[in-house]
Amino acid sequence: MAINEENIIEITDDDGTVIKCELYDIIEFEGKQYALLIEADTEDEDPEVVLMRYTEEGEEVFFETIDDDDEFDKVQEYIESLEPIDEDEEDIEE
């Protein structure tokens, strides 16, 4: 995956560790925007995906943790419903 330095966001986890993430996409759901961030400093084939609320105020951009479990679950289910089915996986099963 190519990393575009303009799309790198540093977030701090609960332990105070700074994690560099790439802004993968912004999704709109129920009138709010959510950011999909992918861990940038990893060699894993399946890097961790972070879901955060995305807001803009003037020229300022904010990434906020989604503290409400119901909101997080709804957004996660919506995003998963958008993912295309991998046709290669279907061929393997046959």
C-alpha cells in the first residue's frame, strides 16, 4: 500500500502510544461523518483499521473516538455492508 504523507494522521491510544495512520476513507452515515484509518507503520498484511468520528470546524479537522457502543456498532455494520464480496473466495468454495 502506498503511503501519501498528506493523509497521515497521528492518533494516541489509551496507553498514550502515538500511532501513525493513513486516512483511507470518509463515510457518511445518519448525518455524521466517520473516518476509516489504517495503521501506517506496520508490516502486517492485515493492518489494524481504526474507526473514528470525523468533524470539520472551519479549516480545523477533528478525529474523535466513538464512545457510544451502539453508535460504533451501527456504523461498523453499515461499513461492513458496503464491502464487496470477494469473488475469488466464492470460487475456492466451489
